[in-house]
Amino acid sequence: MTDHAQPTPRDLRPGALSPSLQEARRVWARIGLTSFGGPAGQIAMMHKVLVDQKRWLDEETFLLALNFCTLLPGPEAMQLATYAGWRLHGIRGGLTAGLLFVAPGAVVILAIAILYANFGAVPMVAAVFEGIKAAVLAVVVEALLRIAGRSLKGGLDWLIAATSFLAIFLFKVPFPLIVIAAGLIGYCRGLSAPREPSLGGRSASTVEPGVTARTILIGIGIWLLPLVAVALAFGFDHVLTRLALFFSNLAVVTFGGAYAVLAYMAQDVVETYGWLKPGEMLDGLGLAETTPGPLILVTEFVGFIASYRHGGEPALLYGVLGAAVTLWATFAPCFLFVFAGAPYVEWLKSVPSLRSALAAITAAVVGVIFNLSLWFALHVFFRTRSEVTLGPLRLDVPDVASLDWIAVGLALLAAGLLFIMRAGIVTTLAVAAAVSLVIASLT
């Protein structure tokens, strides 16, 4: 993709200040290094920098861009940075912003994954991760309450959320099917709503379809050709090829951000492929919570550990290759989605059916995150579980006698820090890890 693949976006920014690419690069690097706190904190930080401090975007443009990025599959905060970079400096600006948003966290996750693969079984390290896992459960519950309060506006939204939860919790319906069904319901609901006039700026009708088609074709090539090369080089049954296929599929269904897709990803990674154990999946999420960058970087941790264990020798080299393949499959399509859709952002808000489809998908995500919360709770609080099948129903039933009271206490501590003390995510995880370490040293 080149800067000629899209119209120059500068004329879409009436009254905004125009930074140089070098100045913007410094700002994006700073945002990437300090983007802790998950998507909510990252979006709030970008708003403060881009709208309040730098005045590169106005309030209306920022919110419209956020709605657009929420509609896309993938990490909305990273895609918001990519869109803002595109709006300022075209394709070069979008690539700069998106890559700098991801790169610092990716480097940190890789370093931690290497240490985890070699020292994760050390008792003191294991104790730290026990605290992190319990705190992550509280973080996920907080995300559930926040998203539910923001997205469930009426009876149909609540019905979609409840149905989605029952579908995935009781019947193990694949997450992509839930997303598609919810989107279709929402789209049909929005067909009867009146069309709103579009905002000022470039209309979608002025964007040449050939330009969009060329952008999509180039983007698909950049995304898939390296992964096809991996398959040809290592074979279609190799773990690297399976990672490429799995996370490429995941990249197009990650509506609602990382929390929404974790239940689908974690269960497949643990139960279908056997790449990680349940506790290790929680460890990866906890690590991603404590590092800068999008939470979906947990996929890099999964890719490293899976290829480190199942790729061959030298294990470290295969682990790094697994992390690289996973990163490429996860983030390359994000740039494609943004660059292909960016010229249509001003028009998006005027289409009720698309807005309604997004609202329905978000409602379904609430049900999926509720399932994720229960799945995490079962694996954090109970040491043993079993699956019970009753006709079409498949239930994970815990052994009550295996309840881990220390894990319950750590989760309650984390909940108190998050909900009562209003502590940040990093602080909550650090305190829970420290308390778990102290308990382990005393027992």
C-alpha cells in the first residue's frame, strides 16, 4: 500500500492544526510507550493528546473515528491511532501511528514470554502469577459491567446478550457465528430507521471504487502472502502454519476487542489445540494487562509458547518465529480494514442499519464476556473440573472440594482495589501479585 492508494485526507480536518510527520512520529512513540490501562485508558489518553493538547482532531471527528474503529474487527484503540495517523499524513502516517502503538508492547511481551517459557515453573514466579490470575478475573468483571452499562440500551439488546451467553456457555456455539447472527439481527432492526444526513467532509460517493478495490487487494496480499510462504516453507501441519491460519481467522471476528474474543480463543488454544494450559492462558492475559499496547497482544504470548513447545529445535528460534507469525496475522489485517474504510467514515454515521448492526454485535459481546468471566472463575477458583454432557448441553462442572480459598481472597482484594479504591489495572495486578508472593513465602 502506498500513499497514492487513498485520497489525501488533510481536507477532512477543517480548523485542525497540521503537524509534520516527524512531530507526529514523536507523539505516537510516546503514546505507544505509555499506553497502559486497556482500550478505555488508551482511548482516553489519545483524546487528551490529539484533541485537547495538540488539537490535531476536533471532538466530533474523534468520536466519529472511534465509532468507525469500534465497528471494525480488531483492537479499536490501535485502529483509532492508525486512522488518526492516516487522517494527518495518509498511508505513511497511519502505518507510523499503528506500528508505534503496537511495537513497544510487542517487544516487552516477547521478552516476558521468553522468561516465562524458561522460568515459569519456579515456585516464586508461579506464586506471582497466581496473584495476577486472580486479579485478572476482577478486571474482566469490571470490563463486563462497563461494557454492559454502555451498550445494553433496550429489551432486544438484553435478549441478544442473554442468548449469546447461553449459546456459548451451554452449547459451545462458535464465537464467529454469534457475531454474524447478532449483526444480521441488528442490521434488520436498523432498516426501518430514518437515514440521517452525513456530516461535513468528503462523501463516500466521491471515493473512487477502483481506489478502494486496489487498497483491499494490496492489503490482502501484504497480509496473506507471507503467511502462505510460511505454510510452504514449514508444511501445512506445522504449528507455525496452524498459528497463521488460526489467528488470521481470529483477526476477522474480533469484534468488541480482546475481552470479547478471549473466550473463543482461550478455549480453542487450550482445549482444541493443546498449545497452553488454562492457567497459562490466564498468565498471558495478566502479562498483557501489565504492558503497554493493545490487550490483544496476548496472542503474541500464545504464539511464542505454542511454537516454543511444538515447533522443533532450536526452541527459542521457533518461539520467536511463532510470535512473529502471530503478530503479523493479528495486526496486518487491522491496517487493511482502516485504510480501506477510512474514506467512508464521514458517511458511516448516516446509515442506521450499520449503526444498529454494531449495537447488536456489542450486545452479543456482553454475553460472550460474561461467559469469559465464568470460564476464568472456574479455572481460578477450582483446582479440578469436569465436563458433563446432557444431550446438546455441555457444562463445565467444578469439584466443590477443590475450591482455592487463597485465590478467592486475592480476587476479592483485586475487586476491592478496582471497584472501591478506584486503583488502576497495573496497580491492582501488582498488589495482588505481591500479596500472593508473600502468602507463598509464609506457607
